[in-house]
Amino acid sequence: MRRALLPALVVLAVTCPGAAAGPPDAGTTAGAAAATAPEPARSRALLALLRQDCGACHGMRLTGGLGPALTPEALRTKPQSALVATILSGRVGTAMPPWRPFLTEAEARWLVVQLLAGDLDAAR
Ligand code: HEC
């Protein structure tokens, strides 16, 4: 299994322009706010993922469920870099899974910006 997975991940890393783009600081407020929007089709797919997959645990309106609320009010005081890290790596010992296999860091940053804006229909 591991042998088959590794080349696939390498291909992913090479073919995802977003993965290498952007300032290395990424964690600062400015870095997250500057997150470039993915292509429109990918943006729609990411927002659908947010509503459906994330919503399964965080509530259909992301106001909380098994996982905490992901509303602007709930997230405003938290460092964006920590939120991005949680999305990519999950939280060990909790139900929060890692999304790194499905999202680039740039995409995770963009999702956090969408969550903070509270406008999940922005890219429609
Ligand atoms: C299987 C359930 C589950 C799914 C699916 C899930 N989460 Fe979570 N998430 C959790 C739980 C539980 C926590 C709280 C972990 C803890 O106790 O620290 C959490 C925490 C978080 C946090 C940190 C919130 C904070 O206040 O610090 C963020 C951000 C987050 N999730 C985003 C997402 C996103 C984005 C997705 C979809 C890509 C997602 N989650 C999908 C269960 C889930």
C-alpha cells in the first residue's frame, strides 16, 4: 500500500500549483487574508466539501455539532495558522480528521478565510 501511495502523493505535490505558492509565513493574519482563491470549479468543490463533509460534524450551518462551531464569531479570536494546521493535520485524540490528503495548504488557508468571512456562498 505505502509503495502505491507515495508516487501518487508526489504527483499531487508536483501538479498542485497552490502547494508551493505563497509566502512561507502562511500563518500570519496577512498570509491567510492573502490566500488566493482557487479556480472557480475547485472553489465550488471546496465549499461543497465544507458544507457536506465538515458539516457532518460541525453542523449543517457550521454552528456546532460533534465538532465546535466554525462561525466567524467562534473563530475570530483564534490564530489562523492554528486553524489551518487543525484542518490539515486534524487533532489527535479527537474526531477531527486530517484533511491533508484532500487539500493543499493554500486551499486550507482559503477555507479558513471563507469561514472567517462567514460567506460560504461567495464563490458561487
Ligand atoms: C468526524 C468529525 C469531523 C469532521 C468530518 C470535521 N471535523 Fe473539524 N473538528 C472535529 C472535532 C471533534 C473538533 C474539536 C477537536 C478538539 O476537541 O480539539 C474539530 C475542530 C476543528 C477546528 C478547530 C476549531 C477551533 O475552535 O479551534 C477546525 C478549524 C475544524 N475542525 C475545521 C474542519 C473542517 C474545515 C472540516 C472539513 C474539511 C472539518 N473540520 C471536518 C470534528 C470533525
